[in-house]
Amino acid sequence: MTATPTPTADAQALLLAEHLRRLRLPTLLARYPKVAQDAAQRNLSYEGFLLALLEEELAQRDENMQKRRLAAAKFPTVKTLDQYDFSLMPQLNRPLVLELLQGGYIAQKENILMAGEIGTGKTHVATAFGVQACRQGHRVRFYTAAGLTNDLIEAQAAHRLGRFESNLLRHHLLVLDEVGFVPFTKAGADLLFSFLSVLHEQVSLIVTTTVPFAEWTGLFGGDQRLTAALLDRLAFHAHVLRFAGQSFRLRHSIRQQEAGAASAAATREAGADVG
């Protein structure tokens, strides 16, 4: 009986590449030559070589999953907490912010309520929490309050409200930004209340608002009972972060103006000296 000839090194490389493509292991396909070279230099066992290959593949898959979760969350911009200047908001409870960043509130189905003036960094911090949650493996969706309300109204009109709500219920965290920036219509307020009631103790919610909670009745058409019920659900097991102080953007603008004035004054003085 004739023995099957051993494939040449080139034929083995072609077969390996084909098998890796069929198994959908693109990272192994791209990196195995270098990993094989490193394994030979380090005198790794077969098991060590295989482990190194699989670690490369898993690391790349984790990175790809993070990118997909970040894209699916639809953040307006990706913000992280290390970009936030806590020195400009000294009254903010920084230890609580750092604790919440660990993500335990999501496992407990807890909410985070952020209240404060326009431009104090609420959206930045809320987005940073959402980005971190994506990196921790959670499904996240970012909405402005007006955007979510409009989508709820459109879904109801198209007779797909149940499907729309069910899709959002598959998420672990919903970020609802700018509550109160645009007043709700009666229909929008009713739909938003109904949806947030469905989320209660099912999906964690981060809410940012510039409107004091005592004034929320005006956002919901003066309906005190509905507003009280909504706040009761939101505040249940919620962490409250208060942002007090002047707008970051206003301060930045003032600094730019001051720097420009100082530069202009220096230029005038230099011109006077030359004259």
C-alpha cells in the first residue's frame, strides 16, 4: 500500500490558510506566522503555541465586539472620564462617579440621575458611563429625550411600538440625555412614561436634565400624577449626581477672550516700543 505523500511546506501553508478562512479565524490567518516564529524562538510546547494563537484570536474578537457595541450605542461622540476636568466641578461627588464607573449599578438594575445647568458636563459623564459599559460587555443605547419620544410616536403610528420597546428592553443600559431641553407633547409624555415604566427594574437608565425635579410637572403637560409616578420609578434605587457651577463652554469662551485681549495688548505694547 502506497503511503500518502507529506505535503510540502508551501502546500501546508496554503492548506492552513484555506482551513482558517473556512473556520472564520481571520486573526489566526494574519498572525500565525509571527506567533509560530516567536514560539520557535521561545521553544514553546505545542500547547503553548496553540494557547498563544487562541489568545490572539480572542483578544481581537473582544476588540471587534467593543467596536460594534460602541457603534450600536449611537453616542454623538465617544467621551471617557479621563477627559473630564473634575477641577471645574468641585462639588461633583467624584468618589461616587468613580465607583459607578465600575458598572455595579447595571447588575443591580439601578439608575443614575444627573441634574445641573447647561454646559456643566452631564452629557460627557453620562456618555463616559455608557462607553465604559460597552467595554464591560453591556449593550447600551444613547438617546436624547426628544429623539426617543419622536421614535416612540413614530413606532406607535406604524403599529410597531411593541417591537420597538422589546428591542430596547434587550439592552442593559439606556442613556436618556437632555430631559426638559424640549417640552413633551401630551402624546409624547404619555408614551415616554409608559416606556420608562416598562424599563423599571429591567434596564438601567441614566438621565440628564437641566430642569429641577420639582419642576418636571411642567414638562409633562402639568400632569402631577403622571410626573410623580415617573419620578418615583426613576428615583427608586437611583444614584443622584448634581452638577453645580458655571458652564464649561462659557468658561472656555471667557478664557479665550481674555487670552485674545492679553495677546492684543502685548502686540500694541511691542508696537509702541518699536515706535
